[in-house]
Amino acid sequence: MKLSSDVLQHAKGFIYENARLIDRRRFEYFFENGSAEAVLTALRGYQNEDGGFGNALEPDIRCPHSQPVATEVALLIMDSIGTYDQEILNGIISYLQKLALKQTGGFPQAMRTLNAYPHAPWWTTERDENASLNPTGSIMGYLYKQNVRTDFYEAEWFMQSAAYVWKQMEHVNQTDYHDVIQCINFLEHAPYREQRDHYIKRIDEWLSDTDLIERDPQAEGYVHKVLDWAPAVDSYCTKFISEAEFELHLKHLVQGQQPDGGWSISWPTVSPMCELEWRGWITVERLRTLRSYGWI
């Protein structure tokens, strides 16, 4: 199915009226022949002197200080435009080297510095010393995927963090979308083929369970539906979803475009501004999904 250009143009109006500069630049890159460098220039504004990212790049964490999840988002953005900037990456590696937990490997989900600033309640953090699969899995996956710098692969902090992810996959909450996605993002790019194949087989068994992927496009609340698991036609989880299900969910996605041109979110936010920031991000992502499946 191919939609008219109205969906894209309506969304463009929303983005230029409401979205952050980083999301306007992402929109331009994906839909208006914008440059990767323009995206990277906007992204640099969120990077701190320690090399990590903060400053509400993850909109639910409003603190200026570097946070693991915001740093994961920075890697995701660079990956999405196919450009890992060496200077930005150097800073990230320096930050992660200091952040990695020496006793267990891995990175915390969040740092206590965020507690002094507005944040979603699920980010409240009591200790900095607890490693978490989320976001360690995806961070390690992106670091394996990029090839701008590989000299740190034998460093103790990196090897220990990789070992942490392998270990956590023995105890992952297989009903939790975020944990399973972290595993997938890691396994798609990690070395050690025999070990990787073992865990991929396990994840495939989980994803074959119809309860893990929400098949009802009208399900409400904080659920993860077909297009969350497979936002692009080449997503890993695509093989677990039928063409009929994709058709149903893509139609529902189009119907979800709001009168202002943007898409809404399904969770409570810190503030009206935070909600607009999320909606700007989500709107670009929804358009990317529609384009990937040939609907715009």
C-alpha cells in the first residue's frame, strides 16, 4: 500500500512546530536529503566533557549529567544515519571505560545524579554500582557493530562487560520487551558464533510465543506491538510476524496520526515539553517505519 504525501507533509508541520533540533535534523536526513553531519552537529550539543551524553537526550531524564541510557541513544542515532563520528565515539569510549563496573562488568541503568532533576519515576536510582542488561546489551552491540575504533576490544573493561551480557542472558526476563531487545541488539553484532547461535535459538523460542509480541493493534497501555518489535522491514523480529499482521498494524499506525500531524505516546511524561520532545522523536520513527514498509 502506498499512501499519499499528505501523511508526510502533515507530520513535517508537526515536527517543525514542536520537535527538538536533533529530531528536525533527523527528519531532514531521512526525508529531505539532509546531511549526516547536520545530525551529528545537533547530537554534539548533548555530549558532556566526560564523553557521555545527558542534557535530556533521553527526554524522561532531564538532568544535564551523563547517563548510560542517553549514551545508548547517541549510539543509536549514529547507527541510524550510518555514521559513527570518531570524535563523538572517542568521548563515548572514554566515558564507558570509567563507567564500567569493575566487580561485575557492565554499566548501570542510571546514575543517582538524575535524582536531583525532574525525571520519570521509573528512573529514580538508589545506587550507582548495579549493572543492568538494559542498556549494557545495546551499548555493547553498537560498539561491536561500528568499525571506526576497535582497539579497545581487548581492554579489560570491555571484555568484562561483554562477559556480563553473556552471563545475564542466562537470567533474562523473557517477558520484558526491553530486556529481550537488549539481547537481540547484542547478539546481532557480537562475535563468538557458537555461543551466539545458542542464545539466538533461545530468543527465537521466546518470540514464537504469541504473548510476547502484542498482536492486537488496538491494545492500550504500555504494551509493545508488532511494529515496536519490527520497526523496519529488515528487523530481526520480522520473521515472527505474518504479512496480515503487518498490514493490520500499519493501517492502525496511519490511523494513529493525530490532528496536529504527530503521533502520540503511551506513557506519562515529566512535563508538557517532555511530551512534545518524545512526540517529535516518535513521529520521526513512525515515518521511518512507514517508509521502510513502502507505505510512504
